[in-house]
Amino acid sequence: MVDDLLDLTGDPSMGKPRGTDVHEGKMTLPIIHALTMLHGVEREQLADVLQNFSDDRWGELTELLESAGSFEYAKQLIQNHIARAQESLESLPDTDAKSLMIEIAKLSRGRRT
């Protein structure tokens, strides 16, 4: 989910150019959310942007995803999953593996989305 969001909002210096998933026609969480939430003209516009995507339509895509609340939805879902993972880890005995999993959860939360 973090990678889906970073593909749309991330910095190319993080190792993956922005929009790779869109160019490849991948259905990522924010796009699926927007397709579900948008209706009428906006839904048709999003479908057209996705079918005929080019870099000059980037602003149009992000505006539609913003309008659908897709960025915030993805961010909230990520935070919820991380919080649940951390809560689940609390019941485990203290081990190096548990410490490592807690650190991974913290790193996931801190990735730039």
C-alpha cells in the first residue's frame, strides 16, 4: 500500500520514478478507491485518463484522486494496518525477532507518503 501511494506522491530520488504503476496500467489502491468513489463525469474522466495516460495528464490524475479522497484513504489504511501490527506484536515475548518486526513497522510508518 505504501508503494502504491509513493508511486503517485513520492520523490523520484527514492529509487522509483513517479507514475510507473500508472504507465504500466496497474490498478493500485488509490486508483481502485477513486474508481469506486467517483461517479458520472469525474468517473468517466478518470477512466479516460487511465486509458490514455501520459505525463501531461499527471495533474488531471492527481486532482481526480484528491477529489475522491483516495490519497487520504490510502494513508489512513496504511496507518491502521501498522497500528494493528504493532498491537499484535505487543502480546509476543520479547525477542530479537519481535524487536526487528517493531522496527520494520516504525520504518513503514516513516516512509514519505
